[in-house]
Amino acid sequence: MLPTSNLEHSLGLLGLGAARTLPLAWSVPVFGGPALPSQLRVALGLGLAVLCTPALAMDAPPSAAALWVLLAVREVLVGVVMGFVCACMFRAAEAAGELTDVLRGANLASTLVPAGERRTSPLGALLLLLASVVFLEMGGIGQVVAALGRSYEAIPLGSPLRLGEGSHAAALLAIVASGRLIEAAIGLAAPAMVALLLADIVLGVVGRAVPRVPLYFVGMPLKALLGVGAILLGLGGMDLAMQGGFRGFLELLQAASRFGQ
């Protein structure tokens, strides 16, 4: 049944607002992520929609149920793209930690991600926590909420439906964000990768010079400690790198808020 009364119309607009805000709240680890009960995530998404209530206005509400469905699909698409872009830096930090653990031979060790229900490597969990701290430190939540508000200025609920053009732009944006994610992950893991490569070269030279040295039993603990040491010594640089990475993805988030135009 179509909304007819003012109450039904307001609830319909709030539902459309939640269609954009729920994917965003669902994707960003600092909003709780999968570790947060689904009821609280839904409540958080609805809270974000309530904050955007002044922007949830339509001069001419759709008169057909199919148009309401298409409008909801577009709103979900906008929210999914914004959530994906916003979560990319967190995933890049986690991937950098996992890559370091693989190179230092600790890929079989796993721990529960504080912001998720799945398991990751120890350094992956550490760098994900560091990324969350950096994000909160630089006021990331406020910037995401501001970007969400601006998205309603760029793509109002009453704007014409252009799912074809919007889907194409969203796909391009996701490809760009994925490329930046890989670039950021490799950049964050680069110091440890270089240190571990040098360790392999040194061990190779030692093995050639002293063949009787059990390189496997000497190299494994050495590389494990070296990988952790490289990460810990580079935490200050990682803090700055993550801040720059978050700024880049937040700028991309501004583009995400305009992809439907």
C-alpha cells in the first residue's frame, strides 16, 4: 500500500533514508562492524537517517509502488558505494598486516578481529586497531557524517532516477577505490617487506658461507621477530601514512556522494 497520510509519508521517507545509511553503518569498522549485534547496527543506521531528516524531502513523492522500489534500490546503491569507499583504508591496513605475517612465516597464526566476526593474522588485527584509532583521532566520523549530508545535496531523494548511469559510475568508483586499497596495503607493508627481503639475502649469504648452519631453524624466529620489529619501529610513519590514506579515501567519498549526478 502506498503512503497516503503524513505519518505514512514520513515513515516512507525515513525508510528511504535508512536505505542509504544502513549500508554505510554496516561497512565501517568504527561503527561496530559485524561484531555489533544486527539490531544495534540497524538502530545506528536509523539514527543516521534521523540526523539527515531535514534532507529527506521530496517535492513530488512517487505515485507508483514500483517507483518507490526503484528509489530504494538507488539509495541502497549509494550507501553501498559510500560504505565500501569509507572502509577501504581499514581493509588496506588489515591486508598490510596479513601480508607481513605471511612473509615472516606467521600466516598460520590467527586471532579474532575486534571489529568483526572473522579471524585474521595478529599483525592484521593490530594494524586494523591502529587504523581505527587514527580514524577517530582525525575526526573521521564527523567527516563521514558530513559527507553523508552532502550526498543528499548532490543526490536528493526527489532527483530523477538514473540507475544505468549511476551503476556505471559506481562501478568505476569501486574499481578506483580497490586499486587504491591495494596500493595503500603494499605501501604500509613496504618497510617490513624490505626488512624481510634483506634478511633473506643475509641468510642466503650465510648459508653459502657456512653450509652447516640450519638456516630454516635460525631464519624462522629471526624473520618473525624482524617483521614485528619493523612494524613497531614504523608505527609513527604508519600513523602519518594512514592519515594521508584516510584523507585520500575521504576525498574519494566526496566523489562517491556525487556519482548519481
